[in-house]
Amino acid sequence: IKGRPGETLPPFDFEALETKLKEEFGDHSIRDVDVLSAALYPKVFHDYMVFKKEF
């Protein structure tokens, strides 16, 4: 292995993800930690937020 593992990955746009999440789930309910969770585990985070909206 040469170089660091994520070196060849393209840059991630956290601001765009935050905007998308705020549009989908509301501006007041999205925190920085939510953006990170959604970036790392998109399906799990989405399912959690849908569940949270129900209750």
C-alpha cells in the first residue's frame, strides 16, 4: 500500500449535503453531526430521520 487510504477519493461536498438534508428534513433539525452521519451512513441516517419524523 502506498500513500494514505483515502488519497484517491474525490473531495466530499459537506455543504451541498447539508443543504440537501435541510431541504428534505427541515432547517431546524439538521446539525453538523447529522451531516457527518449522513455522509458516512446515508441509508441508515435517512431511515432514522424518516422514523424520527413519524414520532
